[in-house]
Amino acid sequence: MSRSVPLEERRKALEDQFFAKQNQKLAAELRAKHEHDEQRGVLSAASGIRDEAVLDSLLEAGIGGGTVAALSLVPLVAVAWANGNVTKEERQAVLRAAHEAGVESGSDAHSLLDGWLDTRPASTLLETWLAYASALSDVLDDAQCDALRTQLVDRARAVAQAAGGFLGIGSISAREQSVLEQLEDAL
């Protein structure tokens, strides 16, 4: 009988250890899910994208809030500068679209955007964006790529239409249309 007590104690210790490991594993899984959900929320706020599958694919590709902020801002700036200058209406449209994409006034992204609207960025910015978007389209499936393209190009189109035209005719110039087509083709 003396052997059964230590065996019982050892069984209990083994079970306690097993369940402690299981609890640690479950706690780690919960923390990872919580962190992933937080990252998805940040990415959604920065991009304006609400589709969880697209957001998850972007996160899996290593794209965070800062990257997607740049991803969503560059097309707006490129369209605004397409005609060689940024009109007051285009500036307002860019800032409105950026705000809708989660870019807060006073943030680093907002300061960068202000700078880009005051001084035309180098053409390499759009070239780099186009190359990045093209590579990104290889990571996303067709539906995800379509959703991202629609959101980015629709915002850029709103900037292009902001300058107006006469009675709504010719509201998008040939240069703006060319930039919009480049954006669509990249994704």
C-alpha cells in the first residue's frame, strides 16, 4: 500500500502538469487571436477595408497599418497631381478620403500626405506603389484583389472627379484617367 500513495501523488502531479500546459497553450492561442483581431482592426481602420478575408490575407503577407496607409494614400496623391497641380477641391477630396481610411489629423501619415499635397512627390513614388501593388496581387486571390482594387480606385476616382469639369462633363481629365487605369492594371 505504501507504493500506491506516491503513485497517486505522481498521477495527480502529472495531471496538474498536463492541464497547466494545456491552459498555457489555450492562453497563448487566445492571446494570439486577440492580437490578430487587434491587428485586423488597425489594418481595417487604416485601409477602410472591411472584408475580413482580405484583411487576413494582407496580414499574412506582412502588411500592417502603416504599409496599407501608404498603399491607400499614394493613388490619391498620384491622381491629384496628374494634371500638374493640386486644386483646392482635389486637396479636400484627398484629405476626406484619407480621413475615411483612418488617417488621423496630426498623425505621421497625415503630415506626410500634407507634404505630398504641397510638393509633388518624385515619380518613383507611384512607380514603387505600382510595383508593390502588382506583387501584392500575386498574394491575394481574385476576389480579394478585386475588393482591394475597387476600394482604392474608387477613392482615387473621387479625387479625380473633385476638380469638376463643366456641368459634370469632362470631370476626369485624360491624364487623371491614365493614372486611374495604371492603378487598376497594377491590381
